[in-house]
Amino acid sequence: MDDTCVLCTRCFQATDHTGHETSFSVNSGTGGCCECGDPEAWGVSLRCRHHSSFEALEEAGVEPIVSSAGAPFVPGYNNSECPVSVKQSIELTIAVVLEFILETFSTSPVALSRHIDEASIMEDAMNTSMAIGDHEQPTMFAAVLWNDEVHSFQDVIDQCTEALQCSVMEAKKIAMTVDISGRDVLHISTSILDLIDIATTMTNVSLSVSIRAARDVFREQLSASLLIWLRDLACCKFRPLGRVFQGKINNEIRAEISHQLCLRWVSPYRSEYLADLLEK
């Protein structure tokens, strides 16, 4: 080995380095890769508990991160072929997740309205309830601040402290979240009028604010997290899955995600309102 051989934190913690001389560094940029498992990088096997074979770890007396009996309830866990029951579970899971994401984003406003009033907020909430089949009228609402790539951090901080009567530190956290994530929830309340007052203060300097049912805001944020989860599944970022059915399960997951993304979305046509919305 030489001084350029590196391990990611995950693999370093999963290997035994007793008696080794090691150094740590934080890479804030891109590039570089973990060299766990590269026979040219290391003089001896590191016996990574994530990547080494069960046989090699058992021979060395090392317990793997994922046990070979980690899923005894799944028939053929160690087989080279993925069972039909597991394939069906993958298909159903991906279908439900995509259905939720598409249903949520299709009922989200395409553009922010400059005019915010109680009637339009309630109409949006009722229309969304109709589209997703929720028969309960929302009682909680949320004011959301959006990143417009125009205003400065100080603009946001000043308006937040005035509108929310919060500390400068709290306002800085909001500004940071908006800058990183594109938006942040300013306040949640049962009073739409209170939220309109907050939105009015923010829009006095032309900041972009929306008010929607808290249910719908939560669904949007959950959908964003689910999209990241699907991306990570498609990119095989969940390393323990590489051990399931000798890695074949990753192929099944990627194939199913690709297949369902190519299908025509038919579920919304059970809802007349949602169907009309999508046709516009």
C-alpha cells in the first residue's frame, strides 16, 4: 500500500486497524473513491464487514454487518435467484411510492400566487382533498417561504424576525434552510388569518410565500425524501442489499423502478378532479 490508499468512514469503521498508523481528513469537494476491496491498494485483505464474503469473515472469526441468516423469513435468502414473493413485494412497494409522489406533485401549485386570501387557500385544500380522496377537511395550515435567488440572507433574516417575532439565530436557520433546500416552513397554525399576516410581512419586500394545508406541505416534503430514497435504490447505495440473493435483488429493484417509470400513470383517472387537472 501507499499513502494514497483511502477508506471511507463506513468501511474504516467496519475493519480492524489495531496497530495501524492512520490519519483522517475531510474532503469538502468531489472526486476520489473508497478503495475497500481493491487488491492492488492493500497488501492483505482488510476483511471489511460490509464487503468481504461470508466465508472469508467466518474463517477469520469476524462477524459481518449483515448476517448470512439476516432474513430467515425470506425463502432462499442466500440463493442466486430472487424469489417471486420478493419480486412482488418490490413491485408493490415501488408502485405505492411512485403513486404517492405523483399524486402529491400533481396537486401542488405550479406557480405561486401573488394574491393570498382565505377563500383561495380553503379552495386549494378542498380541491386537493377531493383529488387524493381525503374526506376530512384540513384544520392545520402552513406558511412556506421559497427561495427566489434574488433576496439576500439579511433580507430574509430581517423579515423573519419581524413577521415571526423570533430571534436572529432562528431567522438565520430559516434563511440557511431556504438557501439549501429551496424552501422552509415559517409557521403552522389553525388560523389562516394569522398566517396571512405573516405572509404579508414577508411579501412586503417581495419574498415568495405560499399558504397551504399542513397536510399537503408534509406530503410534498415526504415526496422529496421518497425521491431521494428511490434514487439511492436505483444507484445501489444501500450496500447491505448487495448480499441479498447474491446481489441479484439490486438488479430487480433497478429494473422495477425503470419499468414503472416507463408506464403510463392511470390511477388519477379514478378521480375526475385530478384527471381534469392533469389534462390542463
